Amino acid sequence: MPFQESFDILAFRSRQHAFHFSQVLRDHGIASQIMSTPKEVALGCGLSLRFSPYMTRRVLNLYKHFNSPVTGCYHVVRTGSETKVSRIPM
């Protein structure tokens, strides 16, 4: 059975906004990681914030409050070498 992981990401328009919003999440107690945007998304500056799907509602509420320019929010499932990406309505 191949390894499977799932997570959500916010893809940003600029690197500066990605780093700023990462700090906003940290200040609000939400763990996140800066990562390269998956090639299946291929939008924006190439950086995304990765976080747990359980935190998506809180992350989107903070996004609406701080209004950082993003290209979208996505749910990512990786199974072995296969990656599936689906857009999350914002």
C-alpha cells in the first residue's frame, strides 16, 4: 500500500505575502509550512502555505480579515507519486 498524505494550501501571488501570512498564522497559533506550489496548481509566485485540513476554516477566516492576495486555496492528496489537487471555495 503506497504512502498517502493530505493537506491544504494557500497559493500566493507574491513571496512577500506568503511570508507575511505565514507569520500571521504563527501569531494565531496555526502551524504552517512554506512550500513550493504543486505543479498541478502552477499559479502565482511559486510559494504556498501548507496546513492541516482541520485548520482550513480558521485559515480562511484569517485570510478574509487580512485580505492577503492569493491565487486560491486547494486540497492536496498525494498517494505514492500521484498528486491530486482540488480547489476549495473561498
